[in-house]
Amino acid sequence: MRKVFTSLLLSFLFCFSLIVSAQVKTITGKVSSAEDGTNLPGVGIKIKGSQTSVISNQDGRYSIPVPNNQSILVFTYLGFVTQEITVGNRTTLDVELKPDETTLKEVEITTALGITRQARSLGYSAQGVNAEDLNINKQPNLLNALQGKIAGATITSVGGGPGQGANIRIRGINSIDASASNEPLYVIDGVQIDNSTSLQGSGSGTNTRSVGNRLSDLNPEDIETMNILKGGAATALYGLRGASGVVVITTKKGSGTGLRTNFSTTYGVDNINKTPDIQREYTAGILGVYTPIGLGPAWGPTIAEAKLIDPSHPDELFDNYKNAFDQGSQLRNSLSVSGGNETIRVFSSISSFRQDGMLPFTDYKNLSARLNTDLKISPKWTAGINMTYTNSGGFRYDADRFGESLTYYSGRWDVRDYIQPNGLQVWRGTNNPIFGAATNRLKDNVNRFIGGLNINFAATEWLNLSYRVGADAYTDNRFRTAPGRRNLPGENVYDNADGFVGDYNSTYRAINSTLLATFNHKLTENITGTLRLGFELYDRKLKSTGVLGSQLSIFNDFRLVNAKVLEASQSLSQYRSNGFFGEAVFDYKSFLYLTLTGRNDITSTLSPDNRSFFYPSASLSYVFSDHIKLPEFINQSKLRVSYAQIGKDAAPYSTSTGFSNYTGLPTGVTGLTIAANLGDPNLKPEFTDTYDVGLEMAFFKNRLSFDIGYYYSLSKDQIIRANVTSATGYVTASINAGTIRNKGIELVINGTPLQTRDFSWESGLNFSANRNRVLKLKDGAPITYGAATGGYINSPVNFKLVEGQPYGNIYGSYYLRYYGTQPEDPNVTDKSLPLLIGANGFPISSLTRQKLLGNSQPKWIAGFTNNFTYKQFTLSTLFDGRWGHQKFNRLENFNSAFGIADYTTDRRSFKVFEGRLADGSPNTKQVWLGQGVGPDGVNYGEGYYRLYHRVLSEPFVQDASWIRLRSASLSYNLPGKWLPQSFIRNASISVTGNNLWLYTKYYGLDPESISADSGSNVDGSAGFTYPAARSFLFTINVGF
């Protein structure tokens, strides 16, 4: 498939080059500001009456082919007056544009269903990122490239693994079920695409195999813009799949200016950006006794004491948290060709990306090709074809298992010494994590095709018909292996047991088509109306099969026929929905816009009585700067307000109760048992009512602008899978049982504080705060969601939904407090009260009850960007932060239990714990923090940290707030005067650093990383996840 696609692409480009070579004349020149002489990059230059257009480069220079001397060039630039100039006999044309101090009327945004509308007409919130801002920090995953740039969007990286994914939530959690999706809908060139994360074949583990989401298949350098539609009014036309927001991705198009070629290459290195603080004083052992071979707790003697027993002991302990990881690397090469004329425009690209992971023996590769074609068939007929093919995948390993094994591995030994000459692991009493990564392997291979066809017919001046059909299809093949026993002396097999081989295959196919009719009519002298009516069909199918073979006869023969035991699995999921929709837009004197929409969806996942449902929306945009006289320093002012209702259906098969295979029969025959989930044929759709109000203003010749908004949403009849008693015969049941509210503010400020002929400073700030609350649950009973997360042996935490409390609450065991005569809240621990101290001098804890300890949802998020340009140099920085949330720190719990944490060096000291005794008197009893018999003659057993500290949840639910320098990039554009005699049109070099600085009180790894797969709703735990990376990258970009 890859060879066929590439051959077709090259053949088409050859034919296309013959077509566009007939241009007869080329105009070159420079565009600058008439006010201060500043060169203007990004100016649109178009031949009037044609589709041929270019944009000026960083020097303000441009080059455009024209058919004759009568051609008229139109120069347009945001904030400047448009100019039209006849070419005449000239071949060089320099232009000075005058600032436009009036309203910015021509800014356009791609909204729902690919409809392009003026930003001034929108009564809802939409925020976009262009190609330059998107690729400035060279992130391999598109979602990570949006971090810190979108108000109201919480984007969380799962980790720094090769090809690893990320989560995005827009305006909080709308569906409270742990298995429901709160991710937005992704639409690329009108095609709705999949962004799921498949865990098939990953095995067990919290951060199973560090597998990425499907958005990582896309080449970021193909992207022209990404618009994030927020709120029900913005996404209403997309229907139920847009209930959590929509990310509209537009890829690059042909320039219509003859052939243009661009090549870029980026090479970078990755290192862990944060490691835990560990003690380097005490070595392996327990109760102070030196035990070099074992499970590795660092409760032994000091290094000096150990060397008296074992002279081979190194002079200092190994820092295996740093030594176990490699320096990762990444390399991307991208080649694009674009061009066209008045009848055809083409953009094509080929890109290769390789990333070698920081975790040994992991990698990721991505090869993608794209072809975008726009055709003007006749004055009334136009068409477009967009196609992309991607082959991606690599070797994965369970980062959670790697980190846990690393904790068990004593710093007495170098973790890099992991394999013997005969291939067996070097055994130190516990498994070596690098040996596990080298032998327990999972390789995935994805072949994906995304294609779309759109046809547009301008029937009359008032009627336009369009049809779009798109497909997203891929196969995901995974092969998992581990060698079996070799029966050699001293063999220890790690997690591989007797060896296994797994072969897993998934096939995904989704088709969506949209028929749209647009009617335009001038209703009165002052009112213009636009009516859109349409129909949408969406159909999706996912089929998965897998075979796991265990107990290999030959230890390294990874064929299923070599396995003694075979286990097969198979699943099929099908889904279909139809939608009828309409939109009416009324324009009154170009300053007042009313938009009304309605949509009726019919879904396959609900019963016939409930599967059809309707929901409306209304929005109003009032550009009062064009209606009333304002002070001259105000250039634009707009008030927007909207209401919408959005429906959402259930997951497939939620209304029915099926059967599952049962393999526990003594006869060995496979039988049937009832499924774990009890379906409900009476399930109703969820509905979310959203309200938005916002104000947008621009000042001082548009050098300062802000957009502030408030939103409120109420989601009712939540569809959840609730736990039920075992007496029912089921584990869970699908029910309508919840109401959740979200409300918040969003603020975006953009400005140009300083601009001269050679220097400019552009700055942007986005800030948002979301507050949610679970208002109603079935019978008012709390619901535990997600699996319990625990520390070493004990200290589990649970995530619970409780009426009147926000989503994301973390519950766990806690220290008892002295309340005196105050009543104790049975649900919330009051940390302002003194600890309750026992007669033995240690704090008393509750291990059997749980209280609220924290919440995983940040209260505030913000991003701050700055771009400084001096002549050909540009320095760009991005700071972002997240505050007011907590996470359970599983890594610190383990490090505390094993005596690895830096603060455990006080083990040979006495301490008086501040608190109160049961009678209210202050505690004065001095206790020893170490193990065994203390200097006071008391036997303290395994000591404070193992008996009293690590067994609790409370000490490890920690403030996970942070602020970081997300990225900094310095670029240099070669001056145009260096290139006029060269075939090179433009060239630049840049150096970029990501995750350069981080401030947080959180112990261990980067608190942004989560111990869950991308797409999960459970993010309140960070354990042995794949560490986040600090990256340094170098880029060369050349245009021809």
C-alpha cells in the first residue's frame, strides 16, 4: 500500500509540474509598514480574480508568477489597509501598507463542518493556533504542541515515551463515568478521525506499555491551523460527538504560485527533566544489617560500615534513577511540495520521524505521506481531495513495571550491569528492570489511511450545495514476546515465566459523510440571512482478535505453534448515527449577528424509543464598536452571548446484557457466563445545557486586545456504569444516574508592547479557572470509579463521586486529629488540627476508613508567550502553569518504604512529634526514627517510616501544582539579500529547548505525567510513569 501511494504521488507531481510551468512572468518585491518601515511577514498577495496567492516571508519578501501586465495584485494583512496594484511592465514591486485603525472585519475562522465565518459574527468562543505557533517547540505529538496556548484546555502529557500520547479536556469533565470519553472530537479537513488509545496486548500494569493515541500518527508540519471550538453553541452542528468540544484541524493547501518546495530537518536529544531526591548514605539491608543480595531496601548500615564487612562495596551508591535511563533522541525529516494555478492547487509532503526512548530498548517510528488537491472544475464546480497515509509503531515497555523494579534494585549495585555473557540476567536478589525491557517486548505496527472528498456546486448567487465524504481506516498489529526458561544454572526468569508469544490484530474503519445546502438572501435593506440545511451519516466498526501462547517449548522460538497453552480473544464493536441539522444566521448591518441551530440525532446505541433526540442552540454577536461611537483608542469591541443544548448517547451495547466465555470448567470445555455489565434498555441520552457570555476588545491600533468569557454548563442524566452488589450476578450496571455542573472563566490577552523598524515584542497571556460539582447521583450514594491505587503493600487511595463534591476527589487513609470538643467531620480530614499522638509517641492513623485528602482537577491553568524579533533573529518563550490540584505519589510511597527517599537519613535521630495526646495535653515523648533497638533500649521494629509513615495515604497525596518554562526557541532567518542569485527562496535555523525549567514541591518525577493511558478520566495518581523529557533540538528549514 505504501509503495502504491508513493508512486501515485510522484506521478501526480510530475504531471502537475508540467501544468504549472506555463507561467509567463514573475513579480518579486518586499512589503513593509508605511508607519515605521518594519518588514511585514505573512502578507497575503493574490492575483485579483484568480486563486493564485502567496505570502511574504520573514523579510517581507515575496515572489509571485502573473499571466500578463494587466494583472492586479491584492496585498492584505491583518491590521493594515488592503492595497490593489496593477503590475504593468514591472518585475519588481515594493509595497508599503498603511495601518488600518478601523474594525478588523476580515478575520475568518473555520468553524463547524468546515464552514468559514468572520470572527466578528461568532457568538461563541473559538481559539486558534497557526502553523508557526504550533511547530515552534517541535513537539512530535500535536496535543503537546497546544500546551499552554489554549484558554480552558487542560492538556496533560502521559509521559516522555517515544510516540506517547496526551490528554486534552476542554472546560472540565462533562461525563462522570470513568470509562466515558471526555476528549473532544477531532476533525481534519472535514474528516472526523479517531484519537483512541488501544491497550490490546499491553498486558498488566498501570502505565501499560506507554502506547500513544492515534493523533500521534499525524505529521505536525502538515498542519496549517488548529481551531478549538468551546461550548455547545460552537459545536452544535457536530452533534453528540462534539459534546466535549471540537478540535478543527486544517492542513496546508497548494499556494497557486508555481512549484514551491520546502525541506526541514530536526534533530534532538531527550533527557529526564526531573528525578527523585534520594539518600546516598545508607546501603542495602534491613534493621541495620547489611544484606547485599535481596529485595533492595536501603535500611542497612552506612557505606563506611558496609565496607568493613564487604570491601568490594563501592565508595558511593549508584544513582540508578539516573543511570537506568538512556539519553533519548529524535529525528524528523520533512519534504513538501506545493503550487498550482487558477484551476488546480496541490500540496504534498513526505515525512519520516524516529524517536529512540530514554527507557532502554524502546523506540517509535513514523512515516507519513500527504496529498491535498483543490480543483476548480468550472466557474460553478469546485472539488477537493485530501489523503494521508501513515505507517507508525515501535517497541514498547511497561514504564510502571520498569520504575517499580528500579525501586527494588539496591543502589549497592549498578543497574547497567544486567546481563551475563550467556544471556542470563545478572541476579542481585531481584529483577533487573533493564533486563526486563530487553527481553519482555511489545512491537506495534499501524498502517493508517485518512481520506476525504468534497464537492461544491455554486448553483446560483443564493444557493450553494456541497457534499463531503471522509474515511479513517487503520490496522494495528502487535506482537508481544518473552523468552522461556533455558534451564541453565543460576537462571532467574524475571516476569517472563516460561516464555510467551502474543499476536494481536485490530481493524478500525469509520466513514462520515455530510450533505449541506446553503441559502443566502437579503431579507430587507439591513438584514441578510443565511440558511444551512444538512444531513450527516457516521458509521464506525472496530474488530479485534488476539492469541496469547505461553509455556514455550523452545525458549526463543516465538511462534504460536511453539506454545503449550493458547488463549484466544475476539471482540467486535459497531456504531452508527444519523444527524439532521440546520443553521440560520441573521446579519443586521454587519454589527449584529444572530445564529440559531437545531440538530436531531439518531443513534444505534440506545433503544428505539430513546435513540432519536433533538437539541437547539442560539448565539448573538454584537459588534458595538461599529454601532456606537467609542473613544478613538478603541478599535474593536464585541459582546457575545450563547445558549446551547447538546445530547450524548451511550457506549455500544449499554442497553443489552450479553454473555462471555467461561474457561474454568473441569472438563476443559469452554462455556458461557453472563457478562459483567447489566444493560438497561431504558437508557436515555445525556443532555448538557451550556451558557456563554464574553467580551472582546482591541485598543491602540490593535496593539492590545483581550477576550474574556464566562461559561456555565449543566450535564444531566449521566450514563454511568455503577458498581452493583454481587447478589445481582453482575459487577456493574448501565444507568442514568448523575448531574454535574461546570462553570468557569477564560481570559486571553494579546499585545505588542514594543515595535520599531528592527525590533518587535509580541506577548500573549491565557488564563482559565474551572469549578465543577457533582450535583446528583442515584439514591445519593457515592460511586467509586477507577481501580484503587496503592503504595507498597498498603496505603490505597480511591477516586469517588460524592453528591455536592467536585469530580476528581481522592480518598484514602489518614492521620487522626485531636478535635477536643469539636465534632469530627466523618468525610474530610482537617489538617489545621493537631495530630493525635499515641502513648508510644507516634501519630495514630486510621487504616480502615477513608477521608477526602485532595482533588486531581487543577483550579487554575495559564500560559504566557513572548516573541522577541530583532532583525533576522526571533526568540520565543512559553511559560505555563497549573495550580490547585493534588496527586497520590506512589513513587514516594515506595521510596519511603525502602529507605530511599532523601528525608529518611534522619533514621538515627530522635524526634518529638507535635500533637496532642488523647487527654488533650501536648506530646512530649521522644521516639527514635530508626529500626530495631534504639539507643534508649526500646525495640522500634521496622521503624517509623515503614510502620507509621508509608502505610498511610495522607502523606503521599501531595500538591501537584507547577510552573515551567515549557519551551524556548531562538531562530535566525537568513537575509533575503544573501539569496537573490540562489535557487533557495528562504532559509532559517533554530535551536529549541523544551521543559527547560520546572518549579514544583512535588516529590520525584514530573507531576504533569500521569499513571494512566491517554484518554483516561482517572488522573489523580502519578507513580512509576514514563518520565517527562527535557529536550534540546536543532532545526534547519530551507525553501526553494
